[in-house]
Amino acid sequence: MKVLSIVGARPQFVKLAPLSKEISSKFNEVIVHTGQHFDEEMSQFFFNDLGIPQPKYNLEISGGHHGEQTGRMLKAIEEVLYLEKPDLVIVFGDTNSTLAGALAATKIKLRILHIEAGLRSFNKFMPEETNRIVTDHVSDYLFAPTLTAMKNLRREGLKDKAIFTGDIMVDSLEMAINVADSNKILESLDLSLNDYYLCTLHRPYNVDDEKIIIRILKGLGKLSKTVIFPIHPRTKTIIKNNNVRLSSNIKVINPVGYIDFCILQANSLKIITDSGGIQKEAYLLKKPCITLRSETEWVETIKSGWNLLLNPKEVLDISVLIENFQPKKKYCQIFGQNVAKRMFNEIVRIFS
Ligand code: UD1
Ligand code: UDP
């Protein structure tokens, strides 16, 4: 049996790693990289850190408007699918690469598995929301990471295709923690344990609006400790183009590889982010997380009291709420365990 996995953006490499290990143990695995993320630190670092086999195809498609990017991917992925004729196509998460992969596969009637199905922000202005809804509705098998995701799928009439598996990033994080054998990254940045904030930002509604990004950075500048800020290329461009001046406590660095980033998370005081994956990792690492958004798909992390939603469009000075946030410290296993194995067993069951 041939399984073809489609990835393209940083979080998808993280999600692919543990599943790829399982799949390649029994099936013929083909990896397709759309090229959506292409800088070494946004792509190759993850293949190196997590031991992911090199993609058989790199379509080198990135940039451009959403529709155009998705359209170019759709065409190129279709060609690969005709060539490879896989028995199963796997897509991950909610990026344009996910949508293009799912659309290309459904058009030629291939079977599709969506990993991280059922998430909803109920915010149609996020491109990811459209990507996930369409992907879920054209997929044949939906692996849901949380019980809320299962509920969302039931509400949309997709119950029969849905399986609660837990979240694959539980296994990715475990892989990274197991191989992380030094805290060199902390030494190189001159950081002490639990004595710095870690921040990432890349959502268009935070970084594409000059007024909002400046407001966020002003808030970070008022924090009493160093803020380590591995900067996403989208955010870097905006800050550069607008000549934004940063306060001296904000340390901008290039994006780091997955293992280093997990070490930075695990030893931080608090994490400030608008990333989906990082909200989960913060929870799994029992780190207080402040999410700079008006809503989140990961509602369990909010209910548990470890994650605080803070909308920079509404709060003029985010620094006070960040400094004062104390999590309730109630912790339960909302994302499951041994998820890759569980997913693999489901795939074997479906195809036997
Ligand atoms: C994309 C996903 C988003 C995901 C994020 C993860 C969509 C709609 N968005 O957003 O869901 O959370 O990835 O990080 O699919 N760029 C570089 N080098 C790179 C990667 C990107 O310079 O290695 C540039 C691109 O050329 C583009 C900009 O950064 O100009 C944004 O990249 P893009 O992939 O379009 O969107 P992201 O903001 O990364
Ligand atoms: N990440 C990383 N290095 C960085 C920043 C993030 O390895 O400098 C990892 C992080 O641990 C998580 C993933 O990238 O697993 C999240 O990606 P991102 O925030 O870009 O996307 P999202 O999850 O929001 O879609």
C-alpha cells in the first residue's frame, strides 16, 4: 500500500515526524513538500531535527495571494498524484498546502485522511478556518485531536468519518524532549531558567496591521524581563518595512529548530504567542501561555486555566495582563498519549 503525505509549512513538518516513523515501518511512504515554507530554519531544520525522510517531491510553491498560492499548489499536486497513484493521501492541519492537497486528491477520487480534523475558531476571516472546513468535508477519514473537535465534526454531520485519536504533537514534543541533550541554546542567548518570556507572532491580524504590531511590541517592551522573540519571516518583513524600533529587553533571533525551540519553551517563565501549535506545547510543558488572539481552537487550554486569551485590538497595554497572569495549575491529559501509534493502528484497521 502506498501512503502519500503532503506538507509545506513549519507546523506540518512537526506533525508529520512521528506519524512518518510509523507509516514507513509498514507502508510505502511518499512525502510531498509544497515549498510553502522554504527558509532553512523554517523547513530543513525540522527534517534534520526530527529525522524526517527527505521529500520525494518539492514543488517550490510559496508566496503570492492565497487563492493564487493554493491554485498553483493544486495543479502541481494533481500532477504528482496522477504519477504516484497512492492508496491514501494524508494532509495535516489547516494551511493552504492542506487545502490544495485535499482538493487535488478529492478531484481524482483518492482517499483522504485529515490529521487535526474538527478544529474551529468560528472566525471566517482566518484563512485557516476555510481551509479546515473544506478539508474536513472532502476527506474520508477525520482524526480529531480533542473532544471539542469531535463535537464540532458531529455538529457538521461528519460523525461517521471521525475518530478521536488525540493530538499528534504530543508525540512530536516527546521525540524532541527525548533527544534534547543540552541546553546550549540557553547559554548562547545568556538566559537563566524561568527568567525570560518567549514570544512568537505571525497571524496576519496581529502583524499585518502596523498599528497593532507596534502596540504589541510596545507592550512587550514594558515587561520586566527579557523577551526572546524568534521572528517569523512574515513578521520580520513588516517590522523591517516599517522601521519599527524595539525596546532593549526584546531579543529578536531567527526562527530556531524544533529541539531548540522546545528547550526555549520548557525553560521560559511564560509564553506569549498567536501560534496554534505553541498553545498546545505550552500546555503540555505546563507553561503559562498568553495567546494574543480574540479566540482559539484549543478551548480546553483556556478552560484549564493555563492559557489566557488577550486581544491586542482591544487591550491597549498588554504588559500588565501578561505580568499578572497566574495559571490555575489544573492539568489533565486533554491531547491523549501515544497518538502516532494509535493513528497508525486506525490506518491499518481501515485498510485491512
Ligand atoms: C502559514 C499558514 C498558517 C500557519 C503558518 C505557520 C496559510 C494560509 N497560513 O502562514 O496557517 O500558522 O504558516 O508558520 O497557509 N516566508 C519566507 N520564508 C519562509 C516562509 C515564508 O520568506 O520560509 C514568507 C513568504 O514568502 C510570505 C510570508 O513569509 O511572503 C508568509 O508566508 P505564508 O506561508 O504565505 O504564510 P504564513 O504567515 O507563514
Ligand atoms: N517552532 C520552532 N521554532 C521556532 C518557532 C516555532 O520549531 O522558532 C515550532 C513550534 O515548536 C511549533 C511549531 O513551530 O511546533 C508552530 O508553528 P507556527 O507557530 O509557525 O504555526 P501554527 O502552529 O500557528 O500553525
